[in-house]
Amino acid sequence: MTLRRRLVLSIVALVVAVSAVIGAGSIIALASIQTGTIDGQLQKATSRASTKFGQGQENPSGRPNDDLLQPLGQAAGTLTAYYFAGGGAGGIVLTEDSSRLQLTSSQLDRLGDVKVGVAPATMDLGGSLGRYRVAAVQVDNPVLGNAVLVVGLPMSPVDESVRSLLLVVVLVVAAALVAASVVAAVVVRRSLRPLERVAETASTVARMPLERSDALQDVRVPDTDPRTEVGRVGSAFNRMLGHIAGAMQARERSEQKVRQFVADASHELRTPLASVRGYAELTRRMGGDLPKDVVYAMGRIESESIRMTSMVEDLLLLARLDEGREIQFDDVDLTGLVFDAVNDAHAASPEHPIEVDVPASPVVVVGDAARLHQVIVNLVTNARTHTPDGTRITVGLAPSDSGSGVDLTVRDTGQGIDPEFLPKLFERFARADSSRSRSAGSTGLGLAIVDAVVQAHGGSVDVASEPGDTVFTVHLPAERPAEPAAAPAASDDATDDWSATPVPSATD
């Protein structure tokens, strides 16, 4: 149940409860007051009846006549009954038309239970009489002897008043229920609007991509009145957004420094590495005048400089991709790139059978041909490097399941990838325990380059692996992605033309 509904129901329930309590109290008070009034009237009626009954016998039949039982001044509905010690009993009720209604034997039996000298009691006589307020007194008639005289007044006026008031209370409570529902709904809705704006702002933040440090710059809650609870919540929420934005800016500045350092270091290392490689190669070729161990050492220096140069080139490429550079969009025949990469892989590793599963017509996407070729080469090389000889590799192209874009898949039947390693597979310098040997030239950057290049094309790369079936799926969109915000160059020297440098080799 929503907070708004709980508040409305609570207010309505409170109004109904208060109205019901007031109504019940009013009904009880009215019944008590009118019962007290009837008790006063009953006392006077009993006094008149006992005075009249105490006079002499007017009827020689030996029973009191109606005039003796119903003296003058008694109101319509007054009941008078007598009970002699010898067992004689009788009684009448004065009707509206001044006639007298004789009491039945069952009614006389009920009235006979009334005690003398006690407070008036309410008794239901049934039939047309209904409830009566009755009291009993001891009376001494000089002719008839001692008798108990019971006098009663009808409770119908009290019952009618209570029923009328009960109807009024029910109507008032119903009206209060309707009015309270409407007013509570309006008041609660208006009161919760600031809280709804806080929720809307939070939802907006939750839906926003937070890659940019300025994403939260203009997102704030407008209700910040410190005198209200919601205003204090809004103010605290705005401060939290400010702290998050500051942390994001600090993180971006830190990442930018790291990118600059990697780009500058990679760029500056290329020249000395090329010199080391050149001098090592020159020295090795002059091996006739050098000992064999020196020639061997120069060969190792040359091979390690080649490997380190490849790593530096990969790092420089990743740094430039992070800055939004290095991607030149154009129409690319993805089918041709797949065949080129597969032919290269056949020549480099003939012990791995590689199959191609592509549509008959060429698949064309918008992207950078060199970078996409590198993606395919890295994925195929990754499959060749980390699977035993004879493992079948299949490179496929197919329309995306979403109907927009192309899916490039590289599948192998190798031993699979450790499930614990999958979450960090595309991280930089990530290498599984089984691939930490550098004999294959792995630096842990190949799949990181794949991920960076695919993201620069607005796509995504996923992997699913189990023993005997490992599939890398690259989704490339059909259209060119939106231009990212250009980051500042890492250094003046790092802006040289990338085409002058060789394409980094697949290293993962």
C-alpha cells in the first residue's frame, strides 16, 4: 500500500472513529437523560397512584375498580397493577383515547417480579406495550387491605428519540466519511507533491548514464525548505548529488591523468624501444665476431623488445580509444575482413581447423576497417592461443536478434574458460592462471582492445563458455554511434598519425 493511501485511510478512519465515538456518546447521554426524566415522571405517577389506591373501596365486588387504579393526572400509557397478599392481581394501561386496556396474565406475572423499594427498572412487556419503566410500592387500602402497587411509564419516547438520533449519527458519519475522503485525498496529494518530486529526481538519476562527470550538474530537487520534513529530505538529497558529482569529477580527473601518463609513456617508449631493437638486431647480425652466448643474449633482447613494443603500441591504442580518438567511420565489408583474418590464422596456425559461417551476400557495417579487423584477429588469435591443437574454431556473421545490427561470433570447442575468471575477462592485463606463460606473447591486452574498439563503435561484446563450447559474440550496430565528447590530447607528441605505426598484434 502506498504512503498516500495509508495516510488517506488513516485520516478517514480517525474521522469516522471520532464521529462514531461522539455519536455513541450522544446516544447514551440522550438515553440517560430521557430515562432520568421518565424516572421523575414515574415517581410522581407512583405517588398519585398510591394516594388514590389508599382511599376507600368504591366497588363492592371486592376488587379495585379502574378509577381507583388510574387516578386523575396520569398520562396516556401509564400502567398500574396491584398484587394482594392473598393472591389477587390485576392491572390496566391508560390508552391514548382515555380507555383502559387490561393487562394479560403473562404481563402480570412479569410485573410481579418487581421488588418494592428498589430503583425503577426497565422491563419488556411484549405485545403492543413494549418496554416500560416500572417501580413498586407498598400500599394499605382500608377496605381491600395491603397490596403491592406497580406503576410504569412507557419507554417508547426514549426509544424513538434514540432511533432518530442514531439515524442522524449514521448520516453524519457517512457524510463525514465522504468529506474526509475527499479532503484527505486532496490534502495528502498536495502535501506529498514535494516528496514525489524527490522520487522523480531519484528515478531520473537512476536512469541517467553516469559516465560523464557533468551528468548530475543540473539535476536537483526544487523543494529544499528547511522548515518542512520533505524540504530537509530534498536538501539532503541535493547535497548527496553534489557529493556524487564531485566524486565523479575527481574520478574523471584521476582517470584522465592515468590516460595521459599511459599515452605519454607509451609514446615516449616507442623510440628507445625501436633503438634497442635495432642495436640488438645489428649486434646479432655481427655474430661472427662475438661469442655464442652474447649472440644468444642479443637475440633475446631483440625478441623481448619486439614483445614490449607490441605492448606499448597496445597501451597507446587503448589510451587513444579512451579519449574517443582512433576511430575513422566508413562503410566496411565485414565479410571480407572475416575471410582475411581467417586466411591469416590458417597460415599462422594450420593445426587449428577454422571454419567460416557468413551470409552469401556481403555484410556491410559503418565502422573503422582497421580496428574491426583487429577485433576479429584478436578473437581468433585468442581462441588459437588458449586451446590445444585440433580445436575447431568457427567465425560467423548473422543479423542481430534485435533486428538492428550484426552479430559477429567466434566459437571454439576447447576446454572453456574458468567461470571465476569470466567477470574480469575484458580487463586490462587480465590473464587466467593457465595462460600466464609469456611464451605465446600474451600481455592480457588483446581482449581489452576488443572491448574498447567495440564500445567505440557503439556495440557490445559478450562471452558464454562451458567445456567444449566457448562463444564470443560481438554486436555491432547498423548505424554510426553518436559522437562522444572529445577529450583533451594526452600530450603534443602523442598526436602523431597512427597510420605511421604498425597495427598491434593480437596478444590475448
